[in-house]
Amino acid sequence: MDNKKLDAIFHTLIDDIKGSYGHWQFTLGDTQIICLTDELHNRMRFMAPIIEVSKMTDAEMTASLEANFHTALDIKYAISDGVLWAVFMHPLRELTEGQIEDAIQQVYAGAQNFGTSYSSSNLYFPTKEDRKNRMN
């Protein structure tokens, strides 16, 4: 994958894509999604802003961190510049078209599910409490 291929895929998948090589953004539902790439260092990320950190409760902060282990899967909840983001990061060259579509869906789901299930898909890794409840 490179910026040229990524740009072509975006223009096939997304009606209202803005930006150019290395920095694109679009809206899916009511969620803004940004894609940044760095071909020189072989990195890319999809990310969606969720909430200002100053507006988060302690419970939301803890739930976000726990989700990174159990329910966020290929995305992570991360903080930058005072904002909580849903972020997917990957080596750019190794990225496939299928991974692009999956990453966009997971970032969208992670942003939408903040405050409820904190999940990026239907799959999750059970917590100690989940395993304990299954045994009873």
C-alpha cells in the first residue's frame, strides 16, 4: 500500500473524501475520521476524535483503558492534545484493502460505542470476571 493506492481506494469507497496524499478526512454517520500516513517511515493511522479529556469521568477513563485490553481489538483508545481518540495504527506498505475497510469500521464503532460497550466489533477477549461468571 502507498498513498497513491490509498487515495484511489478512498475515492472508490467514500463519497465525500477531503484532503490529499498523507492526510485525508471524511465523515461516516456523525463521526469524523482522519487518515494520516508517513510513507518514509511506513506508518499510517485512522483516527476519530471522541471527547475532550476534561469532560471524561474517571469511570470512562478506566473503561477506555480496560477496553484496550478486551473489546477495542485492532483500535485503541488514546489521548492526544486533550482529546480521546479511537485510533488504528498499522505499517502502511503491508496494509491491504480489506484491512482498510475493517479499520474504518472499527474506528467508527469504537467512537460510537464509547460510553456503552467500548467495543470495535462483536468479538472481545473475556475479562477475569466474565470467565468467573461462565464457570458458575
